[in-house]
Amino acid sequence: MNVCVSVFCSRSAGSAEMKEVLPKPRFHLDLWLCFTIQNWILDVGRPVLMLVVLADWCPVNRPGPAEVLHVLYIISTPLVLLKMLERSPRTLPPLAVRLGIIAVVTGTSLHLVADSITGRLLLIGYQLHLSVRENPIMKTLEPSSLVDAFELLFYFDDTLGHLMWYGPLFLVLFLFFSGCFSHRKQEEKMPLAAWMLLVPSGAYYCRYLITEGQTFILFIFTFFTMTATVMHQRRRGMVPDSNGVFMLYSFSAALFLVAVWVACLWSDGVLRKKHPGLIYVPQPRAVFTLHLQST
């Protein structure tokens, strides 16, 4: 009898200690607010600023306000990613972190150069819904071998630059998500601040990361990996905390918005030619030069 009582007391004490040891999950409002604001102002705000600021206000051969925002984005993005890694229980070796930050800075810098030149090309009639060689201004370019140089420029931007930029970004998001789990007894609802950030967060993933950045494969692979992680953790009695639920809802909202975007432009023959292949996700800037710029 004494043995049973002692065992029961030890189990009760162990459960009490477990409750004290388990940290209470909290929503990282400061981190997500900073992430959302810097993305919308410094990333999405660049093309908007290029439309608002007249070309006569800034010399074409000098950096403009859009380039200033881009430089600030290059500086702020690694800092936000490092802060995410600091708050994630799962991280990478220091060498991998340094290489990832170098890749992000290099990729965004390549995008800065190519995007600045693209903005100047738009002023003289360049059409983003056409390929480089099909653009009218490229057909009249002399010598014709200069077209190869512009194709190389857009390759560094749309392919190599985006891969170096968004690859580490999605990796950090997944590592952060993998640590956003708590015991089933500690399951909590998303706070009001998370619901308020859900729409701008999902819209940014859709508007810029997936459609403009052409990262649908990286996005859907990350989303499926996150879903598989949730299923694995549920077998262990763990559920996503408010941060994990926020990320899942943001990715789900982005996927829904992308589906609506693709459905609206599904029968556009010009954009189909611009984006051939099985995965068809038109770029917003291509839609702008095709349907809105001339109106």
C-alpha cells in the first residue's frame, strides 16, 4: 500500500513538474509584424513606387526611390531571417547559415540590378508579357548579339537570382515552423493580431513570392512538407501552436488566391506563350503590360 501511494505521489509530482517545465507557447507578434511590414513596403512597394513616381523626377542613369527600397530590403531581409532562426529550436550549422545569408544577399542583389534595368526598359516600350527576343525594341537592336546579353541578364534575375533568394527563405520558414508545436493540452487559438495579419501575409505569399517570383514549386513543396510534419507530430500528441497555425492558414490562403488568379487568366493565349509548360502561373507584371499599361 505504501508503495502504491509513493508511486502515485511520484507520478503526480512528475506531472506537476512537467507542467512547470513545458513553456507556454506565445505568438511572435513582433516578428510577424516586422516580416509583413518589410515585405509589403520594401518588396511590394517597389513596383508601386515606380508607377507613382514620374520618370522625369529621377535621372534614368541614377538610382531612384524604388532602388532605395530595394537596397533597404537587401539589408533587412537577412536580419529578419536570422531572428527567425534565433527563435527556432531547430537550426542549421553555422556554416550553412552563413552560406544561406550570402545566397539571399547575392540573389536579391542580382534582382536589384536586373529589376532596375527592366524598369528603364519599360520606359522605352519593353513588354514584359513577351519574351526577350519577341520584344519589338529588341528586334531593332544593333548589333543583334546584344539580345543575348539581355537574355543573360533576365536569366540571372528570374532563374538564378530567384533560386538563391527564395530557396533559403522557404528553408528558414520551414525550420521555424518545425519548432511551432506544443503539447495537445496546451493547444490554443490564434490571437486577434494573428487574424489581422493573416490577409496581408497570405496576399504577399500569393502576389510576390509565388506569382511574381515564380516559386510555385518551392512553395507547394514547402507546404506539403509542413502538412506532413503536422501529421507526424499529431501521432506524438503535439499540435501546431498559434505561430504554426498562422503559417498554415497563410499558406492555405495564398494557395487559394493563386488558384483564383490562375483561373481568371486560364484562357489567355499570350500569357500561355509567355509561361509554357505544365505549371501555369502568370506574373502580375506581365498582366500589367499586356492588359493595363495600354489602357
